[in-house]
Amino acid sequence: MEHTYRIVVGVEGSEGSLRALRWAIHEAQTRGGTVQAVIVYDWFGTEAALLAGLTPEAERDRARGALDAAVARVTNLNAQVPIATEVLEGNAAVQLAEAARDADLLVVGSRGHGQVHHAVLGSVSEGCIRHAICPVVVLPVPHETTAHPADLAVVDDRIGDASG
């Protein structure tokens, strides 16, 4: 049976995670592989959340919308890479590592929307490095003068968008 190179990428809507998704798509295209874009949400179910009308289903729907918007934003009509999406609940680092259990590579941004920011890596990227059994690529925040080929290879999401 032929093996298809599979890349799992953590997405949560930040510019860092969009950059990680672009990089993963570029890498999968180079290797003839696939991408699985994963968003992880956590619903705490506090009394205040319930009183505000927030439900686990609403939080899952919000996460699904954010994931779909992120994938739509970085892909274009010429994309040849199959992209699957998945919404998971729980600890982001643990869930991403689990989703990448049989993947060839796990890709995350160095920092995102998390409440805890570390000096070099975000808490999710650090956790992925600790928990994953496959190689982990952590995309750094780019320097203004530095562009990675993946940043240049993906068509700007504003091109062809009549609304923007």
C-alpha cells in the first residue's frame, strides 16, 4: 500500500496559525501529500456561560466557522493539495499531538491567541513538542524583512475578492 505524506496543522485564526497553514500546504504540495487542518476549542461550561446562552454546540460551531474561514483564506482555486478539516474539544497541545499520532509532521505557529505567552514559543507549541510522537515544525513570527517561500507561493487572499 502506498503511503501518502500527511501533515497535521493547528489552526486557530491568528496570523501565526494562518502562516503555519500556508507553510503546511506548501510542504504538502512539495511532497505530494495532504493536509489536515485542526482547530481545538475548550468549553468550560461554567454557570456564567450557561446563563449567557453559550452552549458546547455553539462553541463547536464557532470553532468550525473559524477553521473554515482560515482554510478559505489561505487556499486558492489552483491549490492541488487535499485539505481535510477537524474540530476537536480539549487541551490544544494534547489534542493536536493525538491528531498527529500517525502523521508524518505536525505544524503549529509559535504564538497564537492563547492567554499565556512565553518568550520564544507559545504554550500550545511547547506542549505539542512535548506530546507529539512525530516531528513538529514551529513556524516563528516572521521578521519584517524575511519571507519564507511558502509565504510567497500562496496567492494573496485579497486577490480576486470583490469584498476586500
